[in-house]
Amino acid sequence: MFPRRTALRGAAGAAFGLAAAGAVAGCTEDASGPDRTRGPGSTAPRAPVRHEVALFDDGRVVALDPAAEPSVAASSALLARATAVVVSGAADGDVRAGADTATALGLPHLVAGPGLSDELDRLGVRTVVRVAGATEPATDGATPSSTSSRSASPSPLPSDFGDREVVDAPRTGVPEVEGLPADGPTGEVLALLADDTDVPPAVAALLTLCAARRHRMGGADPRTDSTVWKPLRAAPDALVVGIGGLGDHFGQRVRTVRRAPEVPGGGYLPFPARRMVALYGHPQTKDLGMLGEQGRDASVRRARAYAQEYEQLTGDPVVPAFELIATVAAASAGADGMYSNRTPLNVLRPWVQTAKKAGVYVVLDLQPGRSDFLEQAKAYESLLREPHVGLALDPEWRLGPDEKPLQRIGHVDVDEVNRVGRWLAGLVREHDLPPKVLTLHQFRTSMIRGRADLDTGLDEVQWLVHADGQGGQGAKRSTWDALRQDLPEGVFLGWKNFEDEDLPMLTPAQTVAQVKPTPFFVSYQ
């Protein structure tokens, strides 16, 4: 609750937070008479008026950049209506004095600059409390109080506010403004503050008016800060304002925390909060890897045993995983002529469901033959809608129109890979899923042509290049080093151990000790 008039309070002491939407209703009578500008001692006749301040209540999310003057942007994001506002000049002293005045009066504070006039019109402002003349900076570092003197050189303010009433704030004290609401707007507003970002005074005054709740994040991504998950999920319709270098994806990231299920092991990003260890293979045969050597429950136990061993070795959380071969490169063309056999959904779905119950992540592996990766991925959309299911592309088996498996090593152009990434990112957004792991199997640099142009700007996808060469450890280490060269920024690395083909296969301890940097994903075939 905010009194109509009170002693000015320092902006530095104002609580920072965002309050929720709602409105304080009021009369809409305009002041009458030709003289609409008055000073503190004016006795111009006026009709009764009651001002209102109302917030949006549609659960919107906005990010503000404190490096730019954000008062108009904050007003546009939070306020649906405000019939009285405080307007100050843009000089530091003016802004501090304006924030003090706005906090004392329980009004929004706007700073003179681009967009001010349009914002006054949008809000329906009838009365402007004008604060001009820079406040002398305090010598002790404190925010200047209401008794601080103002310089004789005011910063520029608009000379014409149209037919609005203009009340000039005095050098000391609080101006008399009739018709102010007794309470601030009600509702829930959450403020997420990145790192050590400071709240600009004008925005702090508005947040105080809104009674906003403040949460300072450890970084700039709400998906990685568990301290904000509960308040965001508990207030799905609250208005959220982020302040700091939050980037273009802030709104979608907030939506993910509010609506998406968590991934196995907790949280909303597969990496880097955890590592994964997977059994690779096809559920109907042991010839393609360890995963087919036992049933679903036994595979869960085996994957967990590997994960626990790696967790002890690395000290990091390690989640068990299945890498299921969904489409298998074939020696014969098949009915469609694509040299790739698609595993039916009813074969894969029980494995996906068992993994979900057991906290196991799943990666669906595609060996497309002459088909297209995106075409094959779409055939498994119903499984990829699960929050714990990612995707892997195996270019070794991506063939040209006249090529056959085992005659040559296949390859894929990065444009096709990026099309898959964009489609998968759209699936994540459409169904409110956590970001997905999108794995690229590779043991030759030629297998992914144009890899430097990988679309790593997809916030809903976490790319992983998986070194799945087999043979002697010297050759495998050389492949690992080659694949790391010119790796696009933000791409994670994976490693494969072959039970029968490696000479010899590394133990978990040897994998952690010898493969550097330590891979985020280790699979066993």
C-alpha cells in the first residue's frame, strides 16, 4: 500500500521486484479550466480527479537492457494505464530525483527521451509531475534524499506536454498531486536479475510501485538456475521482467521453466549440468551393440552400473542412456529403394517408456541410406515429443542416389543437418519440451561437409559431435584430436567404446584418464 503523500525515500532503498497485473480503478473526470500548469502554490480551480495505475495481466515476459535508458520500455512492458506519471530529465541527478519523487507519490517514473510522448499517449496520462534540475551527487555514495539541492542547469525536458496538467516538483519535499490512488496495482510480477546487473533508478521505482518480487540469477539463463524454477512454476501467469544481458531467447527460456518437464537427472538442459553414458544398439539384435544383448530392464541396470562408475570417476552427475538405432542401413534396397530399414514405432516405444520410468535418457539413431535425415526424423515425431528423447544422425550411412552401404563412407551437407536442427527446435517450442540433444556421429572430417556453418544459434538444441571410430587407441585418439579442430563454439563432445572392435576397449577409468577433454557422452557398442 502506498500513501498519497509521504516523505521522499531514497531509490537505493526501494525494494526491487515485479508485481503482478491488476488495476486500481478510478474516476476519469479531467481537470477543468484553461490553466493546466501549476506550481506548488497554485490555486487554479480544478475539478475532482482520481488517478489510476493498472498493469498488464496477461503473463507476458520482457527483457530490459540496463545499458540503454529503459524506463519507457519498462512502462510499455508492465503498465496498461497510468493517468499520472513522474517525468524527469535524463541526467543522473534528475533520474535519481525523479525516482525518489515517483516512489514517494506511488507513481510510475519515465525519463525524457525517445518514445516518451508516444508512451504518455498510450498510458492515457492526464497529469505529469515534472522533475527538472540535476540533483547534486551525494558525497558519501548514498542516493540523494529529498532535501538534496538541485543545480541551476536543468537537463532537457519537453517544453510542451499538450493539454496535460503539469505539476513542477519543488526543490525539496513532495509536490501536491490530487487524486492519487491509495494503493499500488495488485497482482504478481517477478523480476529476474542477471548476475551483478544493477537496476536503473527509474525502473526500480516502477518495480517498487508494482511490489515486484526480485530473484537474482547466478547467470543469464533461468533454465540453469534452480533458485528461480519454483517461483516461475508457481506463478505461470505472472508478468516477468528480466534485467541484464539476457539475450534474445529470454522469453522462450522462461516459458520452458514454466511449462516443460525436466530431463532425467533434473533441470532443463541436458548439458553441461550432467554427463551421459549410453548402451548403443538395436533392441531386436545383439549384433549391433550392447543394448540388444539383454532386455529392457536388464539394459537399465547395465546402463546404470556404467553411469555410477563414471560418476565416481568424474565427480559429476552422470545419467544412464540408451542410444536406439531407429533406422538401420541395409544391404538390399528394400521396397522403397532407400537401403534403410525403419524400426516400427511399436518396437521402440516400450524401450522409450521403460527409459522414462527409470530416469534414462534416449537417443534415436538414424542410418538413412539414400533417404533424407529430416524425412526419417519426422517418422519418429511421436517419440521425439517425449522430453527425455533426443536424436542422432549417422552420416556414415547417408548415401547418394547411386551409392550402396559398405561401398564407401557416406557424408551429409551441413544444410541438411541444419534443417533437422530447425525442425527439432520447432518441435521443442510447439510442445513445450526441454532442449534436446542432437548428436552427429563422425570419424572423418569429410563426413559432415561445411560443419563450421552448423546452426548453433538454436536455443532448443544442444549439438554433440560423437567420435565413433573403432580400432587401435592411437588411431582413435588421432581421430578425436582431428574432430576437435575448428569445432563450432557451444558443441559438446562424445566418445564411443567398441566392445569387440577396439584394440583394446578402454575401461571407464582409462576413458576418463586418457580422453581429454572428458567427453559429455560416452556410448558402448
